[in-house]
Amino acid sequence: VQLQASGGGLVQPGGSLRLSCAVSGAIPNFNDMSWYRQAPGKEREWVARIYGGGTTGYADSVKGRFTISRDKAWNTLYLQMNSLEPEDTAVYYCKAVRGITSWWGQGTQVTVSS
């Protein structure tokens, strides 16, 4: 299983971006998929999660601004990011979990700056 994140870039405060995470290989029925981010000099932090049944969860810092979604076959994970703030600047990573096994994608850089 391989995960490939994309969609990052430079955006002004208040702008929007949509991240994608493409899954390839022998795709199992994941338990859940998540987005994490890591800002310079900080630890990686959880951003959002979506479960097989569609239930979602968000970090307080992004609640109401970010929306996680996926296609039914777990082929692609998305993160719609609205009302972006400079504090959202980070490398964003996707993660998939099945049982005790997890897979990480490479990061995609998001920079929010005027």
C-alpha cells in the first residue's frame, strides 16, 4: 500500500486549498484514514480523521474550517481547507490504519502567507 499526498501550495490568509491523498496497491478495508500536520520546530499533530462508516473527527484548531472526506473504495482521501490562517502553515501528511498496521504518505507543504 502506498499513499501519495498532493494539493499543497502557497495561499493567502482566508483562502482555500484542497489536499488529496491517493492510495495505491492492494488496498485493504481501512479502519480509518487521517490527516496530520507538522509545522517547523513543532511535533506532528493530528488534524482530522474519517472512519469506515463515515464518522469524522477534527482537532479544535480546524473545526468548522476543514472538512475530511473520502471515496467509498478508500482510493482517495481529501481535506478541504477553508479560511486558512498563517498558523495552518505546515507539511500535511495522510495516514491509513488497518488493525495494528499503519501507512503514511509523504508530506505536502501548505504555506499560508500574504
